[in-house]
Amino acid sequence: MALVTGSKISSHFSHRGYNGCANLLRKTLPERNIAIKLNSDAMFEFPYGDGYWSKLLNRSYHYEDELELLFRDSASVDYTLLDCGANFGYWSVLVSSAPFGSHKAIAIEPSSQNFAKLKNNAEINNNRFELMKCADSARRGVPRGCPAPSMKRSASPVLVAAAARMCRSSLSTTCLTTAGFRPAENT
């Protein structure tokens, strides 16, 4: 209740201060997860009091609404999502759900802590998207590249605009095509 109220009140000033208050609340209570239903075919779990994700408890809050519109309007388009820097897998959960077209998604996350939450979200959604724990970076001394995921379904063209928006690393990330893996072209 406190998280929902805090999100509604702070929404009037772009949620400023909300993350700090939610994270403070999180420290005072026992560790546990919250599961929310994103749609009829998508569940998403995150730690109670997580200042970033708990805004989703406020049903009037829309996370990256421009991407949601793109993915929802692309439900009938044949594509595979590369969710680079997937965090807990929000977009992989949604894009692989029936209302968004049940698309193939590959969630890529290098952080061990985030990967554990990502893996949990894959499991509670019947493992319908693939996981890769790796990173791609342009910085020297930082791991580069990922092993190819197993091909459970045939791959289709990648929705490059969304993948480019979501990948926080250089544009040398790997794109999945029907011909296999190839480096993305610099644009």
C-alpha cells in the first residue's frame, strides 16, 4: 500500500525521491519478492521495495510506454528480440507473451545478481525466452561476445530498432537472423 501511494504521489513530479524512499522501506522489512501480472500471459517478479520496479504496482504507471506501443503494434510482425542488458527481463517477459505476439526473445544480462532475478522471471513464465549470462563491451579488459543460444525455434529477422534502443553497449552486439549470428552493422 505504501509503495502504491508513494508512486501515485510522486508521479506528479516524475517520481523524484520515490526510489530512495522505496529502497529505505526495503531495508526495514524482510527480503521477499512481489509478483505482478503484466497481462493475461505475463508475470513479473522483483524484490519488495525495489525503487525502480515497484512503480509498476501503480496501475496508471507506464514503463517506457513508447517501447510498449512499438512492441504491441508489432505483435503480428515476425521478429526475435535481443534484450541486451535485460535486468530482470521485463521486455523479454512481455514480448514473449501472447498479447504481444509470443515472439522469441533472448535475454542477455551480465550481472550475477540481476541474472538470478531474470532466471526466476523466465521460470515463472514457463521458460519461454532464452537466457544468456554475458556482456559485450567496447572497453579494454571487459568481456566481449556471448555464446550462441540454442535454437529452439527458427529465428526470424530482429526488430533492430528496439534491440538498438535496449542495448546499452556498442552497436557491435550480435544480431540473430535466419542465416545465424552476425555482427550488427554500424548505423
